[in-house]
Amino acid sequence: MANNNNTTNQEKTLFDREVVQEIEAQKKRWQENTVKEKDGEGQYYSDSGIPINLLYTPDDIKDIDYLKDIGFSGEAPYVRGVYPNMYRGRLFTVRQIAGFGTPEDTNERFKFLLKNGATGTSVVLDLPTIRGYDSDDPEAEGHVGAAGVAIDSIEDVEALYEGIPIDEVSSNIVTHLPSTTVVVMAMFAAMAEKKGIPLEKLSGTNQNDFLMETAIGSSLEVLPPKASFRLQCDAIEYASKNLPRWNPVSYNGYNLREAGTTAVQEVACAIANAIATSEELIRRGNKIDDFAKRLSFFWNLFNDFFEEIAKCRASRLVWHEVMKDRFKAQHPKSHLMRFHVQTAGITLTKVEPLNNIARSSIQGLAAVLGGAQSLHVDSYDEAYSAPTEESALISIRTQQIIQTETNVVNTVDPLAGSYFVEHLTQEMAQRIRAYIAEIESRGGLVSVVETGWLHREISDFAYQMQKDIENGKHKIVGLNYFPTEQAQTKVEVFRYPETAEYRQKEKLEKLRKKRNQEKVERALAVLRQKCHEDVNLMPYIKEAVLEYATLGEIEEVFREEFGLWQFPLA
């Protein structure tokens, strides 16, 4: 421990300076006399390019101030967790993503997952819905209900959650784009009110990240960055005033990572987005504590076990600094970085697919050791299609095994104090801060999207990663490392319901016949006008969905009034 004869500044460090100096001297002796083998020579790096030493000692963390840089769980700087008791008091939410076919099809899967231990629902939407097209639009042909569930109207949202107590079970809605978020979120809120459920009882999360539309898009033509960013902020502002338990954004590091970023870039871009959001909402007259306490994040955990744990810990540290020092947030919850984790889908292979169970399990364990608030463990067959019931159940059981059989949830932040983990956490934090500064030096997140700088960062990393896989530098077991010579493992591939498109078209035809078309057109006309005013669009979208305007009709208003934008691919 610290020597009382040291200076005041030195007393804040973890170790006695004389002891550290002795350890450093002994380490040099050890390197010269004991580490004689040639094995392992050369420099090693984490997936984000951080140099990794052969061995770590107190010398590597000698400058850490425990109270300032690590602290206690539930207290600043929140490195060790956002809640005092962490999983002893509140286990992470078991949240398996589901979504395929019609809302009725996905509703059955929801009930299966909840029956078998899921503690929240998480829905992914099909490509036409994400892109803002109704199921009967020519753009949707052949894609309805594939890779997600089709949502066309408030009736579909009602069918999706039929028989599910949405005032008791949290609902994660993977809306991807803000233009989709504002419509589906309005449908969800309107559905609750029709059921007589007060909005303040609803808990859940929308993804709602404009980077999903403008940097990792699902179409060559999307809304311009400023318009998409506006809709992202509209959803957050509306929820802060009307849905106090709802997380109206999950800043999506996950898909950035899948597209091509390091762990550092993943976190930095998400926090830069949150900074830009906060500045915009403050410009609109909101106070930081009106909305910051419900901002949430979404991380992707790859196979670099300790780097991913350090990333989780470092992200909480940097977010606390942003809220405390930059925005002067006063409410304790504004300082808490709460995040959901999904294991890395891009690491799953079709070759020897059962290996994916090991990959996802290790990634899920890292999420828990990193202090995640909710978790989705990818199923082993997701490299082929949506999970079957059997593979989805294995993923739930994996989370339950982590919760109940490993005992890792019994103590807070069990890897704290590791010389390696603490050093890596501080290194990750410093690199995240530096990348945020780089983004802001270029005008902020919206600007780096508009200029294409972020696109080039993503494509450059993705290109290098693919080269490293092809030349064997980045090893993948069964693929380029001990490649399999056995016959391909037979996997029962999930088959999407073949009648989904027909059933959705039939529902839309009936909807358009029974609704009051004049009221629909009037609501859409008001929304069209408000697109050109400095107002929040959520109330006007909600009015339109209550008149049974479809998602595609509302999205067409956005496309016409905001225009379309093409990625700066050059």
C-alpha cells in the first residue's frame, strides 16, 4: 500500500513507489535470465491494435488513482458497474432477438422464448419495413417477412404483442433507422393507449441511430444525414417527455463493428453521436438531465476476451466524464452508461457451425464480466438463417448457465485489480477519447458522415480485416486455421413462412378498405407541412398511425419532403 512518507500526489496511487521500483528491476532480471525461450518473440496486439505485453505487473498501473480512475460500483466513475450490487440485485436481461414472417408468426416465437426464461422481448424487422416500404410495395417483393418481421400498420404492432403484458415485460425494438423508429415507436405508444396502458408504464428500447441509415445503410438511397439525425432527436425528445421508462435510443456500436471498426472506434462513434444528440436537444431548449438518463448504448463483443471486457469498463468511464465535465449533468442517472450486448454475428461461420456455440458463449461471458445490463447470445445457426427454436433455446440456456452455474454474477466486477485488465481499460479509455476528439475536429459526427470520412474509416478497416483473414494473419478455427477436412455438418436451417407476403398484402387490402381515407390524407398533409418547421414530428406521426396510415405512406412523406441522399462512396 501507499507509503505515508510519499507526497500527497503519490499517496493517491495504488502501490508504494519503492516497491514498484523493485518490481520493475526484478522484471528486467526475469526477462534477461528466465525468459530465454524464443517462442512468442515479437510484438503482439489486441484486435484494436493495442500492444500487448508478455506479462503485466504493478508497474503497468502504478499511476492509477483508484478512487478517481476505478472507484466503486454504483458510484463515479462507474468503471466497476452502474449499480451498487450489480447482478446480485439485478441480473442482466435475457433478451433473444426474434423476428420473421408476419407479426402473428413472431408473436408465437416471443411466447416460446418467454416461456423458456427470456425476461424481455426483442424484435428485428424485415428489410422492407426497415427501408420504409409496405409489404405490397414493388420494392418489398420477395423480402416480406425474411430476416425479420413485417410491420405495416398499428394493427401489426397490436398482433405482434398480443397476449404479452407490455406493461410488465420490457420490449426492445430493433428499428435500425430513425425514420423507421419514429413510426414504429408511435405505433407502439398508440397501441398502449388503445389498451388503456399509461405510457409511463412502458419500458423498452428503440435502436434509433442515424448512423444505421447514413453510414451502414440498407439501401443505396436514404434520407440525408441532417434529416435522419433530426428524426433520431425527435424520438428521444418525445420519449423524455412522455415515456419516462423508455430508452428512445440505443447508440449502435454493434453494427458499426460488424461493418468494419475496431472496438475503440465502435465506442467512440456511439459516444460522439450521443454528444451531438445532447447538443441538439439542448439547442431545442431541453436540459441535459431531461433526457440523458434514458440514453442507452449497444455493444458488439468479439473474441478478444480481455479487450472486450476492458472496452465495457472504459466506455462507462468516458461517458461519465462527458456527462460530468462537458454537460455538467446533475442527475446521477445521467452519468450511467447502460448498455445491451449482442455477441458478434460476423464471427459466426458456416464451416463447423457448432463451433459458434463456443464463440458466442465466450463472448457472452465477456459481456457479463464487463457489466452489461442485457444480453443476446447469437445462436449457432445464424450464419445460415434466423435461429430455429432449438438453437434459440441453446442461446437462452447459455445465458442461464452463466447466471446460475458459473457464480460470476456473485461478485461485482471480478476482474478488477488485474494488472492487465486495469492497464487495458485505461488504454482503451484514452484511445476512445482521442477518436472522439478526431471526430469533433472534423466538425462532429453528422459532418464526418456527410463528407464520407467515417465511411472511409469503416471500409479501410473492413478491407484490412478481410485481407488478414485471407492470408491467415487473423485466425478462424475451422476456416483458415486447421481448416476442416470433414464433410459439412448438417444444420437444420430455419425456413421462413412462405405465405407471409400474401398474408401481409391481404391485411393491407382490408385495412385500406375499412379506414377513413379522408382522415388519413389529412393527417399525412399536416405531417408533410410540419417536416419544414422546427418542431418535433412525433405527435403528428402518432396522429397519422391512429388514423391507420401505413408505415410506407408515412415514410414516403419523409422521402418526398426531405429528399434522398447517396453515400459518398468515392
